[in-house]
Amino acid sequence: MSSTHRVAQLGLWSTHLAVLSAVVMQAASGDWLPPEVSMSQYANGPLGWTFATALGALGVAIFCLAYLASRVRRSTPVALLLGLSGAGFALAALVPASVDQRTTADAVHQAGATLGLVFLILGACAVAVPLRSETTARSAITFAVLAATSLVLLAAAAYGIEPFGLGAQHAWALYQSIAVVCEVVIVYLLLVMLSRRSAACPASTSP
């Protein structure tokens, strides 16, 4: 079994763990997507560990993507984009937001989450656009566009600009939820695509 195959499997299982943790978190709180408040508030309370687990596992999955990009695509810049995304999610997992959202920890958490979300979109496009002849790549690009659009609307809502009349708080939670779900799908798609390409050329990716 090649190193890229092992890393791809780790990435897939890490993503499964992230999704499972998110489902447990929402089921236990009774607050399904989109939440009543920012998703970061899931970190508060006795089940905050499920939120940290979800973010941390997603970060590990994206680090696996970065490794696959460096081996399969042989692209250091793409791997760097994905690595920065993984680091952002890991930071957000390690530094939870507080209830009042006005502390230094909140700023660090938000910076990590923003880094993770934005650089995953950039990394996904860098991986998928050159491979857009493949259906999986085109799907990843589509979800990247949806995630990017949601982040733009989220940023606008943060400044009180909400063209659809949802209200700033509800709009923030909705757009954030859409972006996160899209990015989880992107991680799955990229892992599948890169693991397939690795299997197609095992001689170049074996340890």
C-alpha cells in the first residue's frame, strides 16, 4: 500500500469523523443547521468537545489533501494553500469562541476559521481547475463557487448588508452553514479525485 493511499484513507476517515461529530453536536443541542446563532457558539457548553473534534478532524483531512497535492499534483504552492487552510481549522478547534464574542480568543478563533474557509476555496480551485475535464473536478469547482458566494454574503451580513431580508443574525448563521457544508463536500471530492489519480500512477507516488 502506497503512502498516498494511506494518507487518502486517513483523510476520508477524518472527514467522516468531522461529519459524525457535527451531527452528534447538533442532535445533542437540538439546534440543527442553520443554527440560531453563529456555528462557533456550538463550542460553548458540555458538548463543546464535539465542535472542536469536528474542526480538528476537518483540519487533519485538509492536511492530508495538502500532502496528496504535493505528491500527486507535484505542486508546492497548491499544497501550501491547503496546508494554510488545515492550519486555520486546527487553530479554530484549539481556540474556541466565547459567549460574548468580544475576547482575544474570539478574534483568534475567527481568524483561524476565516483562514481555513478562504484558503480551502483557493486550494480547491487550484487543484480542480486544471483537471476540469473530470466530473469530480467540475463538481468541486461548483461547490467552491457556492462556498465563496456564501462567504461574500456572510461578510456583507456582518456589516448589516442583507439584501434578502433575513435579518443580520439569521443571515450570518445561514450563509456560514452553507459555506461550511459546501467545503466539507469539497474535501470529500478532492480526496476522491486525488486518491484516484494516485492509484492511476502508483510508481510515482509509492514511498
